[in-house]
Amino acid sequence: MASCEATDNSNFDHLNEDIRRLLAYLEAKKELMDAHMVEYFTSNHWESLLSPQLREDLESLTHEQLIHLPTVAYDNTSEEYRTLGEHLKTFLEKARQAQLKSFTWVKDQKEFTSENKVNFISHIMTPKKSYEVDVMSDVVGRLAKRFQVNKILDLGSGKGYLSQCLALQYGLKVVGVDSSDGNTQNAARRNERLLKVWTGLVKKSKREKDNSLRSGTMLVFTHNSKENFEDSSSDACTSCCDGTLHLCDHCGKDNNKQKCFCKSSLLSSTSPEKGSFDTVHRCLNTEISMTVKSEQSCMYAQNPTSYVPVTGLVDQSFVSNGTLTRLFDELGSPSDVENMECDGMFIVGLHTCGDLAPTALRIFTSQSSVKLICIVGCCYHLVTQDLEGSIDSDNALGFPMSQFLKPFQLQISRNATMVAQQAADRISSESQCPPLSVLYRAILQVILKEKFGLDGSGMRVGKAGAKCKDFKEYVDKCLNKLGLKERMSELSEEEVNSYLTRFKHHERHLHAFHQLRAAIAPCIESVFLLDRLRYLYEQGHESACIVRLFDPVRSPRCYAIIASKPDETTSPRDEDKQHSRGLFLA
């Protein structure tokens, strides 16, 4: 039996010590964190931000050492690490010590799962999403069963992958909430079509499992056929807090190389009001007459109406909205839990964007009806901060949340939060170096400054030059996007190429600088998560813990915050009451 006991005073002290050490590290690396790759040449980052000794160590790296630099310190006994220069080793070791991966109290996903898991059925998901839903649904399903909670509120549910799995395979009532009406409609259509083929998928999964057991092989069943349903939309998460809509694409067309692109825009006047469900798209499947019959315990819901996707904006009063209660009441009661005394709500979120994760935690602490939470955040650059001291301190900022951090007046710049988005483990695993466009953009900044007299601040070109065949085409496309088309004639092709020649031989230095910053990316992410955990402790939720839920190579935003509220109506079974103050799984 794995357990996550209530935090004792020693763990609390360790957390405070780790936070202080992390804050000291971030303060020491502030200039490096705040630097922007766009200004690499114009601000001379190589010489202005790195010591001569560190530059010398970076220049001596082999190509293999360079591409593995972000994570090479994780194994400080390896030959690759031992041959590094001493100054570089010191830099990387300090970075390693200032991130969650090195904190012994961070829990592993294995503590929340067992071998007797539900046979996961993946249908029309990318490999990354399939993996994430498989892992998280198993953890959520076990926690829900353990604490006898069958109402799931999935915040930032997107197209309903996690919601549908929890309803169909774990027999839970699920309301999936997303601020994007398009996502809600896609989720409803996907659910309807999924139910039409669900019986066949279950039978196929059972046959595959039986065959694998007979042959002694391990089964991983993934059904990605598009013969029944074509889903061409991107895999995205959306959140909306305080009137700002955030859309974050986690997967591109290449399923093996997921990247994160985020944008923010004001909601139109036609958007639903915060906490309301004026625009509600239900998927009650009344037109489907089929009856889904369970072939094994908790394989899937007997009632196809146990999941509903809705469009709504979330704030701290969201759960107390009467419409949400009515939605749960209208959902079918799965037979495997209908005789249990199920009460309370379980908030979940798979890559809840920006402020949605802090909002979910505040809902958990303020609403007595919410008994459990399991939330995986993302997009730290969209988390609200008082960067200019202009926000009322009484307002609920996304960072910092805890009273412990507030006196430090820590501010994480936008550039630093963008660094936090980098996936150090994936960069090393896939032997990635920055794409050529990073060099091109840094040179373009020089052109804007020297040729056109512009400082380039806030001038963003996005992916304008992603498919350019050469630097000249890149410059032309970017100038056009920046509204400088009429000045393109001032820059001849020879002059453009001369800029490239001038800086091309610095490309290896640029790569080394980029990889060095990627090594501190997990440290920046860690401070957001530690602040959220400390907030929960301050609110008296001693069961709260940080869990490394996913493999960081497969899913870079891999940490979940999990917490429970001990309560008579949701307490564990009598034989385990001695553990009732914390989270644990049978």
C-alpha cells in the first residue's frame, strides 16, 4: 500500500529550507534568467552574462556534451559529467540542487498506482495525450474510489480526453469545463461518436488482453484508427481567468515533437460571464439507444450520460453556482458506485493553463464541497504577477499565492517564465539544439537596431520564418510582418548575407548559451509549484504533496499537486482510519 501521509513538522521545515535555497539561487541567476535569446548579439550575452572561466568550459564541450548539457548533472558519476570543466560542473550542480527532481520529499507516480489498473483504451489521441490520460485517469480513479467521491470537475478539459476516460472506464460522473466553446462542441461530438464504437473497442481490448496473457506478453492497447472519427483540430488547452482567454497548443502535427505556443487575447463581449453557464453544450446522448454493458469491473460506465462538457469561465465562486450542482444531478449514476455513500467533489486538471491552476487550488481551499484535487499546471508565463506594483494586493494573483513567499517580493519576468517552459529532459533525450531560426532572429535584432534605428523591444515575429529556405527570405518575411515592408528596399541581398556571415561563426556559442539556460528551466518551474504547495499547507491541508506524475521526456509539465480533505463523509474505510489524515491508495 502506497501512502502519502499528512505532512509533519520536519517535512514542513524541509519545504521552507528548500524554498529559501531556491529563492537564493534564482536571485543569483536573475540576469541569466531574464535574458532573451533575441538580444543575444545586441546585448552581448556571451561575454556580459558568463564568466571567462564558464565560457572556456563551454567552448571545450564536445557535441554530445553540448546537446546533453541541460540534464548531464542528473548523473554526476557519468564519464560525460566527470570530464566537464570545474566551473561548468559547479554551475550545473547548483542548478540540479535547486529543482524538484532533487527534493527527496517529492513523491513518485508509482506511489499512487498498482499493478491492478484498468486496461486503458485509447481512441483517437496522440501518443503523448494517450500516455497522459492513461496515467492520470488511473491515479484519479483510485483516489476517487478510495475516498468515495464520484463527482469529477475537470477544469480546462479541452476536447474531453480525460473526462471521457474517467466516465467510461471508471464509472465516474464528470463535468468537463472549458472556456472555449469550440473545444466544448468538439468534446460533445467526440463523445457521441466514441460511444457509438465503444462496445467494439472494449471487446477488442479484452481480446487483445486475453491473447497477451496467454502468450505471456505485455499489452499496450492504443487504437488510433480514424475510420470512425476524423479529429483534425489541434491538441490545445484553454483557460479563462479575469476576462483573458489563453490558448496553448501542446502538440503540433508531429506527434513526437510537441511544443508549446501560447497567446492571449481579450474575450469578446459574447463570451460567457465568469462562473456562469449561459452557454452550455451538453452531451447527454439521448439519441443513442445503445446500452453499454460492462464486461469487467469498473471497465466503463454503464450509463452513457455520466459525462457532460460545458462552456464556462472559472472563478472562486464557480463551484457554488447552482447550475453545476444541477448538471451533476442530471448525470447518470453508475451502477458500481450508486450504492456507495458518495459525497463531495474531486477537482482535476490535466495541464490547466496559466491562472487556472491557482484558481483551482483556491476553489479547493474555500469550498467545503470539494474534497480532493489533482492538478497539473502549465504555461507559467500566463500566470498573473504584480510585476509593476500596480495591482491591488488584495487581488488573487497567480503568483505568489503563499504568505511565505510574499515578503520576498519575488518577481519572475516574462523572459524567465518562457525559459521555464523549456523541456530540459526532452532537449537532452532527443539531442536537440536550437533551430536555425533562433540564430536568424538574433541577427535580425541586430539589423533592426543598426540598419533601421529600432531597439526591437516588443517586436515579435512569431513563426513567420519557420519554413524559409534561407536567411534573406527569413528577413523579408519578418520585416513584412513587423510592418516594415516599405523599408525592405534599404537592405540589399548582399547586405543581408553580410550580416549572416558576420555572426554565423558565433552559432556554437549561441547554442551553448541556450543549453545552459535550459539547465535552469526546471528551477524556475519549481518555484511556482513550491509556492502552490506552501499555500495549501498554510490553509491547513497537510495531505498536500507534489507528485511527479509523468515521464518528463514524454510530458515535460510532469508534476501534479494532489491534496485531500479528511471528512466523515469521504473518509477511508474503517480498517484504514489510522491513515485518514493523508492520501493513500490500496
